[in-house]
Amino acid sequence: MSVKKRFIPVSEDIVFELGRIAERVGIPIPELTERILKEITRAFKYRGDILKMLVNVDAVEDLRRLGCVVLPSNVTFEVVDNLDENAFNRVVEELKRSAAWYGELAKVKRGKDVDEFVRVLSLWLPIANIDVVELGDGRFKVVVSIFSRSNRLSKIAEVIVRELLKALEYNVIDFESRDGVIVTTLEE
């Protein structure tokens, strides 16, 4: 049984990049293209915004390379709350370094915009509500709410937000953090 084929015009730049990828993974360009389109089509059935999904996959892969692991939030909260002060401070310092590295990588790979900042924050702080208000003239107010009674979790969130803002090179106009709510006004 033969499958009908159709030709679709694609820019030479894309074909060149596909050729480089196909050579690296050892698959002919037509087969690689077919596999990519098949997987994207399958994903599109279940997720409407495929471009957002692809960017998120790249961002999650960056976290994995950084050594991050996914744990249920209740386990994470319990571990953080039961650390002695020295161990907690070591965790905070490691999170500072990791968030700074990740922010630099995100800036280089995906650019610096508020959507990227929100995407990065939602990956680092999946339990947070993140709201953005555009103030005009390239300024934004970002409100990050952590619904937890843990002062330690609030401190971790504050450290992550500060380090990501610094790494993404935002001009921070105002920064306030208290009781699990971080409000920052920034300028691109």
C-alpha cells in the first residue's frame, strides 16, 4: 500500500538546519522531517499552543541538565522545613547559583522578554501564581504569589526571583517581598 506524498515549500535555511541535525543523528532528511511532523501533529491533537509547548520542553531540558529533579510539592515543603539552618542556607546558595546560570542560559537561548521571565518563573516555582500587568513604556509589574505558610519557601522564592531578574538583565524599578507575595516593577 503506497502513501501519497505532497511537496510543501520550505525555506532553504530550514532545510540546511534539518540537514545538519539529520547528519548529527544519522537519519536521512526526509525521514527526520517525517518523524518531526508526526510527533508535532500528535502533540497538536492534545495541546493547542504547540510553539509554547516546544519552548517549554527546551526550558525543562535546560533544568534537567542543571541537575534539577521533579518532586511532589508536599515532599519538597517538608524537606525544606525540616532542614537545619546551615543546610537550609546551603540550599539557598545553591539555588542562587542555579537560578543565575539558568537565567543566563534562558536569555541567550530564548531572549529577554516578560513572557520568558514568566515561563522561567513558572518552571522554577510551579506552585506560584504569576500575574503580569503592562504599565506602558516597556515597564511591567509582576506579582508572584506563593500560597504557603512556610517562611523558608517564601525566602527561596525571593532568591529565585531576584537571581533570575539579575541574570535576565532587567532594570528593576521596585522590589517588595513579604508574606509569600513578591511584587516587582521592571523595565525591559
